[in-house]
Amino acid sequence: MYGVQKKNCGVLHIWSRDFDREYQTLSWLECDTTFAGGHKIVTHLRCSVCTKFESNIKSGRNYSSKWIYEADSLRTSNIRDHARSDQHVHALNLLRRESSRTQGQSFLQSTVIGKALFSLSESEKAKLRCKFDVAFFIAKEKLSFIKYPQLLNLEARHGISLGTTYMSKVSCREFTHYIAECMRQHISNCTSSSNFFLYFWMGLQTPEILPFLLYG
């Protein structure tokens, strides 16, 4: 009626605590309960992380919805097997990346520079965006950072208001670093939420393009 086994809730709490060091069970192991004989009994197990990221993991290899829609085998081996499964590892990585982004935003908002950025007016943001665009152009075209103030002066001659801050080659180097970090984070987020990667190699002597599918 309640699955293969029935366990007291206290037993599940002990499992969660004992397995947390190796499998982080306290962050994802959940259960459905009922009352039987005056005791609160576990009827099914669930994984909150796989449930949260179901849309990202359901097309992966060996996907199973059992831990999303009630796992009824209440054994420690079942918990271990799920914790080691490809889909759970993938979902847990997605959760860590999401948490990292949130913590990074919170940290930025707590710094002097971060508070200044978040408090900029729209006109100041437009000026800063223009300077980032110039820094991106310099990096993409492999130009020297010394060209940055010269290009900004050219923009100013065309009537674009840029203000007086972040006009040096040092600022260009810093902007380029932030752009690179943003692109790295974007690529990392895309790959972590994908179930496969498609790579292309262009032959040096032939025009053929060979696709390779690497499944994660």
C-alpha cells in the first residue's frame, strides 16, 4: 500500500544526516508521509533538485522520472544509486551554478563599486555601455589598449557624450577582463544546462566539416 517498505520519519532524517557529507542529501532528499498506527511514516522519496531542473535533465541519457514523481523503494542503496546517477549529478551542478550566480550578484551589490553601478542613472549607464563597446571592439580586433582613449576621443568628436571617467587604457584593460569573464560565465552556463555538445573541426586541406557529438 505504501511501497516496498515503510520507514519512520526519524530514520529518514538519520539517513539524510549520515549521507550528507558524501551526497549532500540534506539539500535534496525529501519525502511524502502519512500517519499509521499513531506514527508518521514515510511513503515515498523525492529529489527536490531533479524536480526543479526536470526540463534540463529529462532528455539526458538514462533519465528516469521516478525520483521526481515518487520513488517508493525506501532503501539506503536506492538513495546512493540516485545520488550517483548522471541526471542527479547534472541537476546538482545546475543548482550549484545557480547558487554561485546569486551569491555573486549579492556580493557585487554589497561592494562600493557594485552599489555605484546599481545606482547609475540611465544616461550614465549609456555612457558606460559605449565604453564597453569600444573595449570589446579593441579586444576583438586585437588592437592595443592604447587605442582606447583615441577611439573615445573620436566618438566625442562625433557628438557622443562620454563623460570624463574610465577614459584611460587601464580602464580598457579592466573592461576587457569583465567582458571575458561574462562570456566565460555565459558559455559555462550554456554547457552545464545542455545534454550534448556539438563541435566542428574545419580541415586544413579540405572544406569538409566533421561534426562530433559528445554526450554529457
